[in-house]
Amino acid sequence: MALEPDVHAQLQAQIDRELAAWNDAQRKQSMRYRAAKEAATTLEADFHLEQKHLLAIGDSWFDYPIEGNNPLSGPSDVKVQLQAICSPSPIIYSTAHRGDASTDEMSLPKQERILQLLIDKSNWPNGKPDAIIVSAGGNDVAGNNFCIFLDYNDGTAIGLNAQRFAGVLAIIKSSYLALFSLRDRHAPGVPIYAHCYDFPTLNGVGAPCGYGPWLKPSLDFCNWPAGPGKVIVHDALVQFKAVLDGLAADQANKFHVVPTQGTLNGAHWANELHPDPTGFKMIAQKFATALAMAQLSPEAALELVSASADVAKVAATAKSKSHKGKAKAAGGR
């Protein structure tokens, strides 16, 4: 009797394929960049591109494969928006994957992925990234584990359990410190930019395919109504930002907090945890400003986002056909 496939191994293989496809596309763009720069040098001509080469480490805010809650659309996350709104468009290598907590992002397999990208000097015209951008910490708290950090509302509790929440903040801080250490060993001097998310709408809306909601169920389970629940989540995010600000205060960390809290309003959320395309664009604009990257006009950016979505759809269709063809061939043996 055949054994059931190892679901974890399948998931890891899928992650590897997705990251490889994204990073291969970045390498092709970087090759064109290098060719243009070398030609300009040979011809003693002015070189006008000067694209930034970035490394993205993160969760679904850097790897959101749909627009809003439309499962048939293309990606709309921060890194996609950054490439659309900036001129010239940055080249962004990535280890980001939706669902990753900070401890996943700095686990051994992910540190090895980061290292593989860093030590391959062909990825970096200057020998190392111009900057590392990070989205980390949200999944450590949100999701089914959010109830861990809540006191039950018995009429006297205040919401977050201070001791338990301090524990998860310490874990998040440790993940960032591990990233700083890895950077110092293999890309010394490269600045790191991280964002602090934003205050979500606690409407109980999840993403397609049964993902989420991530906050309201735990609040309901612990007897917290909407009004106090909003205060609890706001407090959690403020404390999270304070941890990042503390890390940024140490200049040796070469760490910068992108001020994203207060950027979005209720209309900019696709579900409890993810902005819609406009919201992701607004967060990307914050990163672009922090990284001192020039931004395109809204019309030009919209055209590039549409083109990017079309390319993603074509790739998804090709991947689907490939899988079906393999399955059919396997069945015919």
C-alpha cells in the first residue's frame, strides 16, 4: 500500500518553486542592468538606470498572491507595488513567503536561503544589496495563537496579558537580532528597513481558500466585543512598534523603522490582515520614501501593476498546465 505524500515536504517544495521563479526573474532583470551599465562604460556614455538591488525577507505583506480577496487575480503585495511605483524599478530578491512568523523567517532553512542569495555576488552589482527590507512579526501574534496573549474578559481584565505578550515580543526581537547578526557576517554595512504594519479592521473577514480571519475569533473566544477589541489590537501594534524603535535606536544595528502605522483607513483593507492593492501601494510608497527611491506618476504605476498582474496570470496558467500534463503522463504509465 502506497504511503501518503509528505504534506510538509510538498509545501516546502512549492515554496522553493515560487521563490526560485521570482528570483530567476530578478536575475534576468539584473543581467540586463549589468549589460546596459557595461555598454555605457565602454561607450563613455551617461548611465541613467542605477536600479537599487534589494533583498526582501518577510510574510504575506511581501508575498500576497492576489488582489484584495480575488483568487483569480495577480499579486499585489509591497514588493510588487515597489517595482511598479519606482523609477527605475528596483530589483528585489526575496525569501518572503505568506504565513511566515519571524521565527520562520529566521529559521535554519530560511537563513540558508538568505545566505545563498547574499553570497552569490552575481546578484549584487555592488557586491551586496543596497538594502534589506523586512516584514516580520505579524504572524507571531495574529492567527489562532492570538488568544494566547489575551486575558478572558471577566469584567476586570484589561485585554492583553502583559507577561505573555512581552514573551512573544521578546521572540520577535530575537529574530531581528539574529537577522542583524547574519547581515553583519555576510553583508556588513547593509541597512535594514522594516515596517510596523497598520491598525486593521476587525471585521472577521478572511482571505480566500479558508485563510483567516486572524483576530476576531480569538477576541470572541475571550469575550471581547468590537470596541475593546479594537483597543487591544491597537495596543499590541503600538507595543510591537516600540520594540522596533528600540532596535533602531542602537546605531550599530543599522536598522530603520518605516512609519506605516496610521497610513490606512477602513477602506484600504481586503480582509482582517491584508490591505487591498491601494493599501499595499500606500505602504510601498512609505518604503520608497525611506529608501529614497523616485516614484512614478500614478498613471504610469497603474500600467506597470496591470502588466505585472498579466505576467503573473500567464505564469500561473503555464504552471497549472505543466502540473496537469505531468499528472496525465504519470497516470498513463
